[in-house]
Amino acid sequence: MNWLNNELKPKSQVLQEGFEYLGILIELFETIGENEGETETGQFCGICGVTLAKLSHFLLGCYSLILDGLAQEAGALLRPLIESYELLVYIRQDKARVSQVLEEKLPRAGIIGKSISGDYQDLREYLNDSASHFGYKKDSVRHLLRGNTKLQPIPDHSLKVLRTNLQLLNAFQIFVVFEAVNCLSAIGFDANALADKIKKWRDTCVKTFSPEK
């Protein structure tokens, strides 16, 4: 918390803004969904709102674990986060796919990833192998060692590692928020004013997390 209030304060602030934009977008989808009722647009917005809310929870969970020095364990949440993000893309590319959600007939996550030409298959497999399930491979247990020799029951904290992990978290915030704007565009909603604000936030994020001089 001391780092967040001092050395990492600008990074903490842009992360907070990211969660605030998510809240705005979730409320927007919820409002449109209620106004549109059982129409295709209404159902689409309802599903988008629920998916974004879950994504916000995953992001917040990763943030919390990262602050506790449990970045490896946060990887267990990153995998379903990626799958939920790809699900949002999948539905946005063809709004008729909302029926698959309502009828509980969605394809498996791997199939969804391939159908949208997703870029995260390798990362999902890595997380599945080293974070989502416990094993004894080097990548799965390296974080349990202090100086590669002694086991540590409580994780060490490193400012450099924390900065890197927060940057990764922020990158996924950006992916999710921009995909939410794409979903608004898919229903013809004029999100230009909000998109301009989000682009400025994104540019600030990139500048804030640029390599330290």
C-alpha cells in the first residue's frame, strides 16, 4: 500500500480509472438491456453486461492477489478472464450467438478462441499447465523458493515485480474496456464521446507504464 501511495501512485490511479470505466460500461449495457427488453439488442446487452461484470470481478481478483505477492496464483484467475474476454468477442462478432448463451449451448473455450482467431491459445495452455492446476514443474514452483534454495510460506514483495504485474493487469483492463466499446458499436450505439475519453485513458496508461528512465 505504501508503494501504491508513492512510487506506484500514477499506476494505481490509471488502474482505478480502468475499473471506473468498466463500471460505467456495465451500467450502460444494463440500462440499454432494460429499455430494449426481450429484443435481440436487449438480450445482447444483457449478456454483455453480465460478462463485463464477471470480467471486472476477475480483474479485481487478480489485482488483489498481485498486491498480496501472489501473482502466480493470480494466473489461475487470468485463464477464465481470457476465456470470458474471448466469449465477449465471440458474441459481438455474431449477435445471434446470444441464443447459444440463453440455451446453454456455447462451444468449449478452445473452439471459441479458434473461431474468433484469438491470440491467447498459447497463454491459456501455459496458465493451465503452470497456474490453474498445481504441479511440480519449475514454472509452477519457482515462486515458492527464496533464492532458489529455501521454501517460503509467505511470498516476498518486490517493487520491480509488482510494477510488471500491474502493467499486465492494466493491459487486460484496456483489452476488456475497448472490446466493450466495440460491443456498443455493434448495436449502433453512438459511443464516440465515451470512446474518446477511453482512448485518452489508454494513452495515459501507456505513458504511465512505459519503461522507467
